Amino acid sequence: MSHIIFASYGNDSIALIQWAHEAGIREATVVYSDTGWAADWWPNRVEKAEAWVRSLGFWPVRIVSEGMANLVRRKKAWPRGGGGKFQFCTQELKQRPALEWMDRVDPDKEATCMIGVRRAESANRANFPEWTEESERHGGRSLHAPLVRHTDLQRDILLTRTPFEPLPYRSKECYPCVNAGKRELKLLDKHRIFRIRRLEIEMGTNSKGNERVMFSPARHGGAVGIEAVVRDAQGETLDMLTTTMCDGGWCE
């Protein structure tokens, strides 16, 4: 195994896979982390993407985690957005399972990991390095982010050479993401709202008597519970929150 490509099968990771193919990489494993929290239709895209990956001569792998719902139950809390210490979903659902898998298949840490991070995505990725000799988040393996200087247009040109049209939004491997803004939240479908609310009710209240809800009321105009959060998003209030992404390259 010479290369491990981490992919959510959103725009950037599809472009990354195409870049690797055109760069002449012939031996690569493409890893998708199943968070158990994807949009209902996202698995169909994953199936299509994995078939395409095979057609390129690469090998697709899925790493299954405990799933968001079980993580929330185990922690007795929802992961909070904003990229702080309470945003434990990426670490628990993607990073930890991936590291355990890599330690089994690449114990000597010889593989080069690849991610689709681009500096144009957000301010917190503006200085993301193209190469990291020993990435702590990838178990000390070399990390390559070859698209760091690509603009949206350059990425989309890569996508024109794949079977996939550019999506008008980020990957839906986590739906909704804990960092979701009003634009995404206002469009949540009834089935997903019901699923979240059912888990919120199951989680009950904390020691202070506050409901354990997915989105912090303080970050959503005081709205408590997913139904109230969606109503708030559908109102006229501007989204004052800056969307924050995990900077380790696990979500793109």
C-alpha cells in the first residue's frame, strides 16, 4: 500500500481522486468513513463513487464507526460545533477508527496519506501545508494535500473529467454537520428532524436540568431542540455564525 486517500466523496475528495489518477499513482486505497449520520441518499453516491474508484484501478474501503447516535448515547452529550474541544465527532467517528485500521494494514507507517483540503475553503485552512512529513493525526505517516492551492474553478475542471457534477454544497456524510449554518438547517427534511428530535428526547436533561439537544441554544437565538432551531433558521434572522471546519483534513 503506497497511498491512502481519505474521501467523503464530496467535491474536493472526488477531485483529489481524479488528481491522483492523472498524477500516475497506480497503487492507492480510497477510504470512506461511515459516520452513521449521512443523508439518506448519500450511500447511493458512495456506491457510485466506489464503482468509479475501482474503474481507475484503486481499491475502495469503508471504515465503519460506532455511529453518531451511539456516540451521543455513550458520551451522554452531543458534539458541539465551532471546532473546539467539545467537537469530538470527527475524532471518534473518523480519526480514531481510521488510525486503528491503518495500524493494522500499514503497521510500519510506509503509506502516504492524501486529503483534499484546499486553502480557499476557509480562513482556518488558509495556511494548510501541502506536505506534512509526520502527521500526528495520521499516526505519524506522511500527509499530502495536493489541492491546497486549487481554486474552486481549478477543482471543478478536475470534476469535469469524472462522472460527477459539482455539488452545490459540502459532503452529506454527516447530515446535518454540527457546524451547519442556517442555510443547511432550514432545508432539513422532516425525516431527519424526527430522527434528531427522537434522540434529543431520549437523551433527556443534564445535571443542570437543561435539555441535551444537538445544537447549542446560545448559538441559535435561544432555540432549544432541533424543531426550534429549524424554525429559527427559516426566519429572517441572518446567520451570524462563521462556519468552522475541522482543520485536520478529515472532513471535506
